[in-house]
Amino acid sequence: MVRQAVSLASPACRRLIAPIALALGLGVPAPTLQPDIAVVRRVFEEALACRQREFGDADARTGQAARDLGLFLRANGDAAGARRALAQVLRIDDSSLGASAPQTLEDAAALASVSAPVAAEPLLRRAAESPDPLVAGEALSTLGGLRKSAGDLAGAAACFRRALAKAEQADGRDGTPAELILNILVTLDRQTLGQHHTQTLSDARRLADLYRRTGRPREAAALEQQINAGPAH
């Protein structure tokens, strides 16, 4: 049922869903790559070189060209090249836009996506403070997945709980991102707090209510049966 939710999600919310789905161990299909990748790459690289010559290394217009190159390289599997370009973007952002500007925080998240976990975590914590709920929610979901992989289940739950608020703000309380995060939270609650802890039961009830509101009474009833299986403590 979770895989079906991913497949039915609108394009607008897939950006937020992707890191959540990864935390659940699901795959999200990548877009089809276009031919002549090397030719297109040279176009981006030449555009960046031109901006550097014309405006210098610290200009926002140079930053945009580096951003275009970095995102292209990321989309085509060159993580190392994307990391170099996006690191340049972030340095320009910090000096030209400011460390807390929305674009700066979005670029911090982009750099985190091609960085090793130890380097990604501080970038994601920065991006989590973005005023854009999509940027913040994506960062928090990815950070939660990293904490989960590191064995910090309590830290992961805290990240996903914050991500849930962002998902509900961006896509509504019945949206696919909110459903995926609630699934993760219920699992983490059971692992860290126990099957019948009040927080576990509260999150499970929220998920069951979401199932009912979205026309899935059987799934709601099955979850409610689990909720009512024993007393809270």
C-alpha cells in the first residue's frame, strides 16, 4: 500500500516523497536520461566559464551557471562533479545572498544530496530551517533517514516528526508525504517506545484516521485492531 501511494503521487510532491521513500526502503523511478550527455555537459561548463570571465567567481550570475551545471551533473550520476559545482554555488550564496536566504538553504540541501553522510548532516540541518516547507521537509526526511541508518532511532523519529509538520503544510494532512512519514513514525515508535506507548498509539490513530479520510476503511480497521490489541502503559 505504501508503494502504491508513491506511484500515485503528483509530480509536485515527489520531491518531498523521495527521501521518505528511501527511508522506507522503497525505490522511486528516476527520470529517463536524454542522449548526448557529454555535449550538454560541455554547454553547461562553457556557460559557467563565460560567466566567470565576465562577472567573476563571486557573482550571483556565476552562481546560477554553477547551479545549472551541478544539478545537471547530479541528475546524470556524476556525484563528484556535482559536489564541486554545488559547493561553489553555496560559497557564492553565502557571500552574495546570505547564509539564511531561502536560495542558500535550498542549495545547501542540493549539496547534501551528493555528499557523504558526515558532510551531509550539517548541510541538511541548515536546509531544515528553510521557510519553504518543501525544502525543509525534504531536508528533515533525508536527515531522518541518515539518523535511522546510523542506528539513532530516537533522533530519526524527532526529524521525521518535524518533517510531518512540513509535509502537512506543503501537501495537506492527507497527502502522500504525510502518509509515508506517519508510517515511518509508527514503526520507529514501536521500536523505541513500544507497541502500546501513548505516543505510538497516538501516531497509529492519526494514520488510521488518514486511511479512513482517504477511502481505505480496511487498512484503517486493520491498524485499529493493532491499536486495540492491548493496554497502553
